[in-house]
Amino acid sequence: MTLCFIINIYSDDHQTALKYLKDTEVNLNNILIMIGDFNIKDNNWDLLYSHHSTHADILREIADSFNLELLLFINQVPTQYINNSQDLNSVLDLMFLCANTEEFNNLSHTI
């Protein structure tokens, strides 16, 4: 049996976790799911946000290196709610999946 990993990441507003994953030789294999609050506003996953972030490109590179794909929900809802009227609610929590693997298919049958 192969060990598979689910990783949960919190990257602060300085992108500390993102920088760590990019700059460090992370030696993790068999990641099935990467979830977290990445603190990255980007129009790729937030249709109400009109800008693109270079941090989003870095996150995609990291996900690609783990052979993961971004899961986009059909009914998109914000994951950060703002208490003032000048800013918009936004999507900061994301999920990346390695859905085309035997391990993921086995995991999804047991949940």
C-alpha cells in the first residue's frame, strides 16, 4: 500500500508558506489533496476579482510540481467576508486534487 498525503496550508499575507514551498526542496510524493487559505486574490478562482496575481502563478507551479489540479466549484462563494463597503468579499481558500490516481479513487470510495 502506498502512503498518500493530504496537506493543509496557511499562507499569511506575506506569502510565507508559498515562499517556503517554492524555495525549499519539498520532498513529498503522493500528495492527493492540497487545501488551505493561500491569501491570494486572483481572477482565476474569484470571478468578482478583476486582477491577476504573480503569487497565483507561483501557487500553480507548486501545484503542478505535485501533479495537482485546482478544483473550481460551480457555485462559487467567497471564503473571506469583509466588514466594510469599500472591499469585496473574496475567495482565498482553495483545493487542489490529484484526481486521476488509484489512491484518490480508493480514498473517495471510503469517505
